[in-house]
Amino acid sequence: MRTIDHWIDGALAGGTSTRRSDVWNPATGERQAEVMLAAPADVDTAVQAAKRAFESWSQSSLSQRTKVLFAFRQLVNDHTQELAEIISDEHGKVVSDAAGEVQRGLEVVEFACGIPQLLKGDYSDQVSRGIDAFSFREPLGVVAGITPFNFPVMVPMWMHPVAIACGNTFVLKPSERDPSASLRIAELWAEAGLPPGVFNVVHGDKETVDALLDHPDVEAISFVGSTPIAKYIHERGTANGKRVQALGGAKNHAIVLPDADLDFASDHLVAAAFGSAGERCMAISAAVAVGTAGDALVEAVNAKAHEVVVGPGRDEKSEMGPVISPEAVDRIVRLIDAGERQGGKVTVDGRGLVVPGHEQGFFVGPTVVDGVTPEMDVYREEIFGPVLSVMRADTVDAAIALINANPYGNGTAIFTSSGEAARRFQRGVKVGMIGINVPVPVPMAYFSFGGWKDSLFGQSHIHGPEGVAFYTRAKVVTSRWPHVEQAIDSSFHFPTAQ
């Protein structure tokens, strides 16, 4: 059985803990590796390596950092297919979707390659007679990232390229469910010329996370995951005096107006709800049909949901793979059952799906539940699976009110041909990221990613300009150089102290 080690101080490291966790192939249901779970002593070893490396890396020139970043960018680009296959084997998503994940991560690396411009400070001449003022930003020190299973390359890349470009050193705690991609990324950083200790990977569970949250030499924590854990990370991290950005869960809505192109809207709803088996924090899990759009929308979505090809991620014919674990299957099926029991109508049923040749795989097929109301469990809980709930609203304003009543505020979308309705929607919804005829409005890397309400704890969104601000702190200098009369030494000999 293959053992997945940590990466500390530029090399694979075994660690002191004997605890292990199984890593599965979701398409086959087979155990394919064991990953080491770090003890607090292992976390300390990684943090101390990062602390030592910070002394030099924080003083490195901007040109040195960008040289490494450009090299890393090229290496990741060259190994996109390899990384996508690693992701598919441990997460389950289809290889083409995994390659898209790598590409979105690369966009953050490309953004970080512009760090000399991004770190430029301000200067004001003659703020008072003979006095100038200027500001610049400095790195924090050792920073850590705690990331989820659903994007094992992209989400960590929302963090470590920006943090490292700013002069910090980084300790990554990826999900123990699909850890191998993080080790390959560590190897590519080393190949790009990143000094040992600047990027480290420790695998683990809650014990590992708590060790990072409590470690006095960790200055900041970035987290993406469920809302209860995000709240816990924020509370414990800030109690220990750390900066924390903690992105939580979601219940993303898309409202469809009668004037929308229903063929276009249904195409994109099916992709947004069932892509990556719905295991995306930006997946559309609730469609709100406005006015007369409902029945026609459900008919179109049902037809296209039946056409989705479900199979192993390595099969080029597959459009949707398995979910991450048998526990995920149980949770998703339980919520579909609850939706049906509480009055919803299951118009497309993915329960009990068996893929020939992969009978032990963790599969749930695309599922549509019509007639969902806000009181139902299938709506109230974050499903994180291939389930689309269809709701009804009489007007745009009623749909906006429904969205605003939900405790989450990550992403939302509107399908319409009315500019007035779109503008009213984008100004009225209390959500951080909005799509207009775009169902998954993940911003480009030069904007920042983040939701509102229970989808974000802390003030800072992730990557983009807010990422640079999060991983640095400002200094403002006020300077004056009084005039001092000195004799001019016109000799050419070497100056000496006299």
C-alpha cells in the first residue's frame, strides 16, 4: 500500500505520528493509498522550517521571486494533464474538469507574477516643509492554508502563489481525502527554484488543524470549507491573534425569468448543478423559476439531466464522475429522500445509480427535485452533490427576497434578456458574486473571490488585490533630512573614519 508523506523543508518527510487515513478511488471504491496524519510535533517541524526560510525569502528581491513564479507557472502548465489525472484518481471528477481546475489555479499564479507592480507603495513629497511621507508593504511571516477536497489544486493556488510572491513562507494542510496533488505541486515549486522551507505540506485532520491554529509562529490562516468549520477556524485563529480569512459553505441560486432563452438557461443550469458531481462551492443547487417560466424550465432541465453521461473520471466519454466517498452518497440520498418526503417531486432520480464495471464506485446520478420550498431540508442544507432544487417565485423581487432570506451569500445568477431586471437583481441580492447569464460567476484572478453572510468569516476575500493585502502589512514612513554643513573633501583617497 502506497504511503503519502509530508513535504517539509524541500523534501519528503515521514513525521512522528503513526496515524494514517485511507485514500480511495471513488470510481472503483478501492483503497489506493494511506496518507500520514501529522501530529503537533510534525506541524512544528514544518513551521520551524518555514520560519527559518522566511529570514532569507522575505529579503529576496522582487525579480528573484518573479523568476521563480514564472518558472513555476510554466511547470504547472507543462504538467496540467498529469495533475488532472492525479485529481481524477483521488477526487473522482472527470479529467477534463480537473484540467480546467488547474487552469483556473494557473490564472492566480499569473496574477502573482505581477507582484512588483502589486507591491508598489505610495509617496507624497513635501507633506510639510522638508518632510516627505511614503508607504510600503511587508510580508507577515509563516502563513498557512487549510483547503478542501473539491479543488485540490485550484483552491490552494488561491493562496500559496500570492503569499509566496509577497515574501511569506507557506504551510499547506490539504484535504486528507485527495492529498497527492499537493505533493506534486511541492515538487514543481522545488523544480522552479523555490528555496527549501518556503513551501511545505503537512497532511492531517482536526489535530493537525488545531496545531496550526494554535502555533505561535503562524501569523495568518486561509481556509476554504464548510460554514461550521469556517466559523470554528475564524474563532480559534483570531483568539490566538492570527489574521484569518475563512470561506464557508453555499446555497447558490439561479433565477430564471420568462424572457430568458430557456434552451440556453437549461444548458447552463445542468452544467452548473451537475458538473464535478455538484461538489463545488459555486455549484447552482437551487433554480428559482419566476412567473410562467417554471414548467417549461423543469421540462428542459429534466431532458438534459437524463442525457448526462455518468462514469469514471478517466473515461473520456464521462461528463460527470462519482462523489468523494460513501458517506457523501449517504448524505446526498438522505436529503433527496427528505425532499420527497416533505412534498417535493423528484422528476429526475439519481439514487441507486450503478455504473457497469464500477459497481462499487461512489455514484449518485443527476437529480432534479421540483416544488421545493424554503422549509425543506433539501433546500436548507448544503447538499454538495448533483441535486438541483427547483423553486417558484411570482416576481423578480420575490426571488430576490427568497435569496436574501437564505443564510448563505456565496454566488448567484440571473437568466434574463432584460437589462432592467438584471440591474435590479445585481443591486438587490445580498451575495458576494453575481452572474448575469453566467451560472458560475467565479471571478478572474485579478478580482477577489468571496461571499457574504455565512459564506465568509473575516473581512478579507481571497486572491486578487485583497489577497495581496491579506498577506502583507503596511508601513508608513515620515522622513526629514535636516541640512548639515559639511566640509567638502575633494581628495581621491579611500575615506576613513576620523
